[in-house]
Amino acid sequence: MAVNTSPTPSPRPTARVGWNNRSQTVTMPLEFRFPESVREVFIRREGGSVVLTPRPADWSSFFASGLTVSADFMAEAERMPVQERSF
């Protein structure tokens, strides 16, 4: 008879969901909490999941990161005619 020596997988971490007045709250385990410097987060849905991402207080690191788009970015976008306006 073979003995299973593989470690038992740890249970998935969970957070407690509750209400504070008319706002829903989530109390996260310590290892998932944001640093105290994070005052706001972006929130989005991905399928059935809700994803929280820290909102930067300063965007300079993003712009300094050197991220670029491909040469054909928005090449297929429809170009709208310039609107004539009278002032």
C-alpha cells in the first residue's frame, strides 16, 4: 500500500465581507493588505472576479517606465472628419 507523502495543500486565503452603513467592506488578511500609503485603488471585474489595483499618487514612474505601443497601434481606427464650428 502506497503512502501519500505530498504536503497537504494549504486552504485558499479568504477575506470577510461586511457592511458599514450603506458601503460594502472587505477585510483582507494581512498578507494581502495594501501599504498605508495607498489611499485609493482602481477596481475592475474580470469574469466573476473583482480586481483591486493601487492607484498611483504620482504617475511619474509610469511615464518614466518607457512603455510604448506598437507602430500599428490604432491603425484600423476610424478617422472622424474635422467638425466645422462657429464661435
